[in-house]
Amino acid sequence: MKSITLKAKLLLSTAAIALAMPLGLVQAQERDVTIAVSIPAATHGWTGGVVYHAEQAEKEIEAAFPNIDVIVSTAPSATAQVSALEDLSATQALDALVILPFTSEELTGPVEQVKSKGTFIAVVDRGLTDKSVQDLYVAGDNIAVGANTAHWLVDKLGGEGEIVVLRGIPTVIDDERIKGFSDVIAQSKIKILDIQYANWNQDEAFKLMQDYLAKYPKIDAVWANDDDMLLGVIEAVDRAGRKDIKYALGGNGMKQVIEMVKAGDQRTPISTPYPPSMIKSAIYMTAGQFTGQAPMRGSFLLDAPLITPENADQFYFPDSPF
């Protein structure tokens, strides 16, 4: 498993990669290349960023390489993504597929069917349950997202207290975040009172946090493993007027949350990066398979350092949709 530093991440996620590919190599190609990109629709902030960066990559790569056709397809559910993938595979001769699965289990079989036709498979973020299907995997270090947050929380709570946790969608990355967090918490005297899914959705997180608040008269901290859910948590806590919750933490580096960190918010003083621009990196790396670049295969993880008031400017992109 290769780890990508912040600097390398930024290099991978810029159009400079595409523009740096010698245009002469395009002319040397003997055939056209079709790259399908299958991603969830912009159902929340982070996936909105994914759609934005995928469409940017499509424009930039097609401008630099006229023989490469990038087809971006979005889907609002796992079932819709499976159907769209089947349609793409039936109507197009796909040289490569870049996919961010809506859910890991439901998409593994359909992606395996695409791969059986000789298609190069690049998986982003939510890994497939069968890793052998993946020629390329690009994601954040989800174990570190959970573990780094937990280490900070254990330190700030003095190793004891009562907390609640909100999970995302049943996927490999959610499992990894929860494992990283829970393993660290288990080494302390902190008790996890409750842990349930809110599907990385702000409204669902708001409702779940309302349930937690009604059920538990004392909560020292909340970890929502995604910033969209964190916003729902904060709204529920504020409406209830609860003052016992010392910390409400999320993850992914949403610009609204980074602004809170930059401002020195006492309840949300940290975050962790999980940039939606990783889809752009994966599309560039996939295009590189067909442009004479050194093929990049295997697994690549982005670092997940804590975002603090001291370094928040490095992770703050005001023009980004997320």
C-alpha cells in the first residue's frame, strides 16, 4: 500500500499532470480510448465535490488528448449505479472504468463483470469487497482518519468519558474509519454509548442525534465520521441547548468545517482531510495507462493529518464546492 503525502496529493490533483503528458504520444495512438467514470450523484457536499472534480478532469483530459473520450455517469443509489454501469458496458467498448462505488458489496459483482471484458478497473474511495478486481485503488487513509481523531479525543478528554458515534453508509471505508477510531478508544476508559448509521446525510444525522440526545442525558463528545453528518449533529445539539457536549468532530475537510477550525471553534477545533479531488487523481492516473506514461497500478492512500488552526490554510479552498 503506497502512501501519498499532501504535496504528492496536490500534484496528482492538478491539471498539470494531464498537460505534462506529451501531446505527441496522442498522435502515436493507433486507436481511440474510452474511459467511463461512474460516481454517485451529488446527494451531499462531498459527492458534490466528486462530481465537480470528475467533470473538470473530463474537460481537461479530452482537451489534451483528442483520442480519449471520458464519459461521466452519476447515479443516486447503488441500484441505479448498477443499472447505469450495465448500460455503459453494453453500449460502449470500455477501455477503462473509474468507479466510486455507491456501496462496496452491491457494486463488486457488476464491476467484476466489466473487468471480465478486459477493461482496466480503477476504484476510488469505497473499495470493492474483492480487491483482486481493482487494478488501481485511490483513497484516503480511512484507518488514519478514525485513529488520528480518536487519539486527539482521548487526549482532550483525559482518557475517560462517554461518547456517541455516527456511521456513514455500509462500505469498506466506513468500516475502516470505525475500526481506526474504535481500536484507539478501546485502549482508554472512554465508553461508546451508541453507534448507528446516518448514511453520510445531514438530515439523517440531525434525526439520529436528536435520538441520542433524548436517550442519553450526558454525552461528552460526538464523532460523526463525515462533515455533512457533523453539520446535522451540531444543529441538533444547538436546538436542544445541550451544554454537556465538549466536542463535536467530523472528517473530510469540508470548507465550512475548515472555516470553523480556522476561527478557533471550541467545539469543533479539528478535522481530517479526505479530498473529493481524489477522483480527479484517479482519472488522470487511468488516462496515463493509454498515453505512454509509466503505468501506475496498485493501491495509493492519501495522508490524513489532523487539520488544526495552525495548518488549516493548507486545506482551505474557498472556490471548491466542498
